[in-house]
Amino acid sequence: MINSKTILSALTSCLKTIDIPELGKKLQGKVRDFYILSDKRVIITTDRQSAFDIILGHIPFKGSVLNLLAAFWF
């Protein structure tokens, strides 16, 4: 379990967006940024929190947890 001190210190370094120009045009959803390559889709899950199509803020480690869940199930 992550302690509250670690979470508070991570608030300033949340992954809000990503930019990798080498992958081409970036498409941005509410929570994920993604690139479509010729035969693949690259999905980056950020720490953005949204509700009702509005970005509310950022939650430390949210993107990491969602990526781990996707890796487990898919």
C-alpha cells in the first residue's frame, strides 16, 4: 500500500499528457492519449480524471493502475 506522503509528493508530477512526435499525429481522449500507426494503436493512459466529459483534475498513479489492469486482463 502506498502511504499518503508518497501520494502527496506525486501530485506535482502527475502524467497529464504525453507528446511523442516520432509516432505521428496524437489523438487525445478524456483520459487517454493515443497514436495510430499503420498496423498498431499506441495507447497511453494518463492520470487525468474526468466525469460528464469534463477533465476534473489529476490523480497520482491512476494511469499506472489502469495500465496494469489492462495488462492483466488483455
